[in-house]
Amino acid sequence: MTRILGIDLGTTNSSIATSTEAEPSHAVQITQVTGPGETAERPTLPSFLLLPNEQEVPPAHLQLPWSGAMRYTVGTFARERGAELPHRLVSSAKSWLCNPSIDRTAQVLPFRGAQRELENEMEGGERVSPVNASARYLAHLRAAWDDANPDEPADEQEVLVTVPASFDPVARELTVVAAREAGFDKVTLLEEPQAAFYAYLAAKGDAWRKELSPGDVVLVCDVGGGTTDFSLIEVGNAEGTLVLERIAVGDHILLGGDNMDLALAAIAGKQITDAGKTLDAMQQRALIHQCRRAKELLLGEKPPKNVPITILSRGSKLVGGTIKTELTREHATQFILDGFFPIVDANAAAQKRRTMGLREMGLPYAHDPAITRHLAEFIGRFGRMPTHVLFNGGVMKAAQLQARIMELLRTWAGRDVRVLAGADLDLAVALGAAHYGQVRAGKGVRIRGGTARAYYIGIESSMPAIPGFSPPIKALCVAPQGLEEGSTVELPDDELGLVVGELSNFRFFAAATRKEDGAGALIDADTQGLVELDPVEKLVEADGQRKAGDLVPVKLEAHVTEVGTLELWCVARDGNGRWKLEYSVRERE
């Protein structure tokens, strides 16, 4: 009997759930290092990777039940010890995985950035790529499962891995690469907001049909450690049967718990500065990790009045030993509530600020920290006010934050908006992914939707050279919005040519609000609603009788794989060549 494994590869925490055709989905405990030489089961695996040297943490202290001595660790101990060794800690790998400003397969983590004073501290330490860090989390989940279920190895089960709905094709493909590196040869991707909704459906059984009616629109408000994800799911009626369709997906907003950690670190840092003390770069990083722990406690179900913050001394720079301060419940609720969830009007829009000409190649955080402004802009863009809300993501466990969102939605709508009670917010995505495996087998209601956006490729116009002007670019729709997994689209027979033997630049675009564009639609590249993705540089080899610079007549095919990634093929009209335009990999048949 093949099991279904649902994996939530989260920014802050990862988890795994399982089901079968007859067995409902349930979460799986994950064995991990919890202290020096200690292991225990936990419901989630903190998405932190610690890469210490032997003096900082002896390899024997990182041993797992299925391994010998280890040079790295992921999970609880990585997070806790990493607060003291921030120069050896990788966090937010998932956010780095979707950062187009860097080579996501390069060994750039832990990230040093412009903090040159960390060079000596980081010298000699291991560094990994965002893909490899993600692969290590997945590999730990696989090993933990295999250790607990030796007769049902993970790589022989049906595996679903979740990604943000706003992940572009590059980030989705790299997630698949990370899964393969972890030993999962075949995975299916599922969008996290949909997974959260599947968890709600699984928890409710048939009772969801009494909570929702045709015409209802559910907002899935997913605020996690690294990203804010909004989706709208509409309830319809097809011949007397309720159906579900994902009708809108928000932009990729790099805004979440990580930003709140930085905000609390700014408060604590000011308190330390006001006390006449200073922090070096290492201590500043340690402060951020301390504030992450404080945030989780202060926004938890039973928050303490205050959480002490302790930063270790670093020799002669500081006098008096460790530096201490504290964050209070008021700091967390008021600063986070009013700073990240302010009261705004229904017509509000996320603010943009002018950026510096030079900036550190770090994470491209959202300019506006106000999640409520992003939400207002999202609802205004698609023109559908929700009737219900399903919360997801660790940040939204805080009752005060949920209450603020509901207050605003009811004000904007001028009527009641109801909250849907879903599964445990820490486990919902994994549980929903495991349930989706059952739905794929025909047991349950499937959310229709397909690709969240329409995708386009840039086509350079053929025209005489004009001084000072580049040839105009058209955007050719290669995958319309809503294209289902497993679908292939052969585009109209336009007269297109592929340059071979030279390094070429391919430009890609996406749109979330142009459902009317079918495959083959040709529009101006500067059309409103079109967003340019990171370009792709490729060298298409000139083989056979072709030489560098030749223009090979081709036709285009787009394919959405069962995994959930987008492939674009250039097929030679004479039958002698087929090339895949897919980021860092080219396949030739």
C-alpha cells in the first residue's frame, strides 16, 4: 500500500503528515537533535541549519539515531545554538530560494553581505546554497520518516511538497531540484493556501457544505515566517453540486515573521544603545535570533509579561559581561499590531519607496511593512470582497492579529465576514497536502485553478536599425492563467526563430489579472498588469550543419508538468532539434 506524504517546507518550521486512501491525514512526529547529544520527537522541524566547526560544537553532539557523528544539524538545536553562533546559522532558506538577485545554486549562506567585519568570524566555515539548505531540511524529514517506518521508505511513497502560491516558475523548479537532491525522485507541488484549505475540508468532512454556499468567496490569509500570501477561492454550483475554484493569487510579498523579528530587534537594540552599550555585527545577528524566540513567546497562546534578551559578551569591546534587556508583551502586541497591521481604508495600496542606486544583495523585502495595506490592494485589484476568511501561517496564531484583520474586512465589506476554523496553523499545510493526495485519488473535492498566473515570453520585433532605439518587445502568452497540471499547449504557428550558437537573453513575463489572454495572445511588453520575471541567459548549441548565429525556425510548446512546474519547448520546424527554455537546465532530444 502506497502512502501519501505531505511536506510543508516552511520558512520558519517544516512539518510532515501522512494519509492513505482509507486513513485520514495526520501529522508525524519528527526526531531531531534538541540539545548537545540529545534527540527527541517534535511535531515540527524548525527550518534552521547550523554549520559549526568542531570547536564550536563537537560532531558527536549532533549524532542522530540513524547517523554517525554529523558536521551539521537542522531543527531545534540548530535554532537554539544558532542564536549564539549566528555566523554559522542558515535561516529563511526558502526566502533565498525565491530571490532572483542571486545565484540560488551558489554557496552564499550564511549570508555575509556588506558586513566585512564578519569575514574573520566566518572564515573556514561551510557555506551552502539556498537549494542545498532546502535539500537538507527535506533530507532530514525523509531520514526521520525512514527511521520510524523502515518498511515504508519515503522515496517509495506519493510525496507532495508545498510552495507559496506566489512562487514563480524558477522557485518552483528549484524546489523540485532540492527535493531530488534530498532523495525524493518524484514529487508533486501544491500551493500552500490551497493546502491550508484542503486541511479545512479534511477537518470538516461534509460539514463544510453547510458553512459555505454558492457565491461565497474565501480569503486564505497566509502570513508565515518569510512571506505573506493571499488567495481567493470561490464556491460555485455545478448541476446542484458545490465546486471550488481558486480565482485569485496575490503577488510574492517577502513580508512576514522575519520582518517582525527585525522590528523587535530594533526596539531591543535601541534599549541597549540607550543604556550606553554597543553591539558588533555578530551580536546584532545574535540579537535578531533572540528576538525571534521572544516574538514566538509573546504572540503565543499564553504570552508572558516579558521575555529577557541576553547577548553574550565579546571580549574587550564590552565591559560587564553579557548584555541584557527585555521585550514586553506590549512591545509585541502594539508595535507589531500597529506597525504591521495598521487600520487602513479599503482603497489603500502598498507604499513604494525610492531605492538607493547601490544596495546589498540581500533579500528583497517588501518596501511597505503594513500587511493590511497589501491586503487592501489585493482585494481592490481583483474586485472581490471575501465572505469568509481562513487564516494560515505561524504569525496568524496571534488572536490580536486575527481580530485586526477581521475588523478591517468587516469595515471594508460593510457586512459580516466569518472566520473558518481550520486545522492547527503550524500543521495545516502538511495535513492539507496529505489530504490532497487523497483528493487526487478521487476521494474529496478538488479546488480547480491550474496555474496561478498567465506566463509570457518576450519576442523581439524584426525592424530596421534606428539610432538610439531598441527593437520593440512583444509578450507572447505561452501558458494562459488556469492551465491545469499535465496540460500541453501548442502555440499558433507564428514565424519565430531561435538563435543558436550564441549566448542569448530570454525575457519572461507574468500576469495575475489577465485571464482573457489565451495561448498565443501577443501583447505589448509594457501592458498594464504584466510583470517581468528574471531573465534567462542560455547558449543553445549549434550542432549539425548549423553555425553560430543561425536563426532556426521553431514553433513553441508549453507544458505544465504533473509536478506543477512550467516547461517551454522550442521545436525545430524541420524536426532536427527540440530545446527546453528552462532557467539553468537545457534538455535536447
